Amino acid sequence: MRYKAWEALLIERAKVRDLAGVVKAVDCLRAMPMFAGIRMQVVKLIAEANKMLGKVKAKPLEIPSLPVMRMIELWSDKHEF
């Protein structure tokens, strides 16, 4: 559900050529924890916004570098005493 809400926001902002609004939304997305699946979704969201920006003849956004979050093993099945 959240993905669709972000997609709707980005497309709506792009449709009215509110580049500052699109950038602000992308900045919010970049502040979230970024496991691989989330990074792929953010890239897809930016691509959708760029598609709409292209339709309204606005300059597309560059895909910014996205933070990487690595999984840390909190416990192990191995018992080392």
C-alpha cells in the first residue's frame, strides 16, 4: 500500500511540473532504511516520476546514490560456549 501512495504522490507532483516537490519526496525516500528490495522500489518510483516528467516536457531527475543497509546477524544457530 505504501508503494502505491508514494507512486501517486510522485506522479501527481511530476504531472504539475513541481520538480521541487518530486525532489523533496525522493529525499524522504532516501532517508528510509535501504535493503536491496527497497532500493529497487525507489529506483522504480523515480523511473515512474521521470516518465511523467518526460510527458510534460520537464527535465528528468537523475537517480541519486541510495544508501545501503547491510543485514547483521543478531544470533546464530551455532552454539559456541
